[in-house]
Amino acid sequence: MSNDSIYSIPLQSVEGFQFDHKVAAVFPDMISRSVPGYSTIVAMTGVLAERYATDGSNLYDLGCSLGASTISMREKLVAKDCKIVAVDNSDAMIDRCRHIVALDDNPTKVELIEGDIQDISIENATVVVLNFTLQFLPINDRKQLLQRIFDGMKPGGILVLSEKVKFADPHLQELNTDLHHSFKRANGYSDLEIAQKRTALENVLIPETLDEHEARLKAIGFKACDVWFQCFNFASLVAVK
Ligand code: GEK
């Protein structure tokens, strides 16, 4: 696995973050050193899929990157005749994901789609995973996508929504931002890398508060919804149809 050193050298100007070939090549290292709890969330997504997937249903991994959640769900699934649909609009990610999925000899069918998650149809779904993906959509587009997901889910199915979140309280916002930066420093990122990455993600990754997420999910019709994991400003919710 290659190490992420993309922002280690001072850049004249920091461009907006893109999921290109450079990022795809170091992605597992980048995300595990940047997102507290990432490996736990991915592993528990498999545990949730084991519980909620039913025979003959579809599971979705939206914004799949290299397919970590897809592989985790595939490993844990007990329901029969399921299909996992994994979608990403980065060709660099999907190319590598295809390779990783092909090396995994689990028999559950995986359909890989290179495309925008806003354009694909969701149907017969028991488990839908948005693992750190919704945060990259313009805020005004989020409700429509979540509504389409809800409409394509079977009653009793779940949405697993993991996001970087912000805090309405300024003290908590500052505390959690500082703790996240300490986490990154402890994982070997320099202050320069942290600062340049932060600039690159500005206007690209737009966090909302947990209250905003929960209110929108309830308004769409999810009957139960709660945070099942949180570490600093990274959280994962489960919402039941
Ligand atoms: C994981 N879930 O390892 N349509 C399709 N894909 C998109 C879109 C879109 N509109 N917007 C962003 N993406 C993964 C990690 S990373 C999170 C997800 C991160 C894709 C984008 O190309 C990238 O691969 C992914 O969403 C977000 O569990 O890097 O913080």
C-alpha cells in the first residue's frame, strides 16, 4: 500500500480536492490516517448488512472508492441471492475497485458502476451505504438523493450514512477540529500537510450538523434514526425505513 504524501511539499496554490489517479493510488493509507474510526465503520457496515439484508435484495455502496464497504458487506452477508451495487464517479477509483473486487473470490454478485450516484436507480434495497460520500454533494442536492434512496428501499431496510460533521456550538466545533488535527498529526501528517489538505477540501467537502442530518432523514420518512458511531467530528448514522 502506497503512503499518502500528496500535500507534503509546499504548493504555490492549492487546487480543489479531486478523486484522481494520485489520490486513488494512496487512498487506503489516506483515509485510514485521516478519518478516525474509518476501519471500525467499514467493518461494522458488514455486521449491519449481515443483520438487515434479506434474500434476493440489493445492497448499495454509493461513493464506493476502492470498495471497502462492498468487500466488508460481501464477507458478512448471510442472505441468499443478493447483489451489491457499487457506484463511484471517479474512473481512477472504479478501475482500482474493479481489480480489488476481482481478487476477492466471494460468490456474491457485485455490479460496479462508474457514474454519478444521483443518476443511478435504486430498487429492492435492504442496505444502502453512503460512507463519507454525501458530504461531497452540494447541500441543495442531498435531500433529493436521500428521497430517491428511501423510495428504492424495502420497508425494514437501512441506510448507513457516515459523514464528517460540524457543530453548532463554536466551542465544540473548535475542540473537535483540533482533536481531528491531533489525530492526523499522531498518524504522521505534518502541519503543512494538514493545512494544505484543509484548503483543498474547502468548498468541496461541506459538513452539516448531526441535527441537520437527522431532521432531513426524518422529514423524508425514515421511521428511526440514530448515531451508532462517533469519534470527534466523524459520525455514522443508521436510518431504518
Ligand atoms: C469507503 N465509501 O472507502 N457520484 C459518485 N461518486 C461520488 C460522487 C458522486 N456524485 N461524489 C463523490 N463521489 C468509501 C469512501 S470517499 C470519502 C468514500 C473520502 C465519490 C468520490 O469519487 C470518492 O471515491 C468517494 O465518493 C468519497 O468507505 O475520501 O473522504
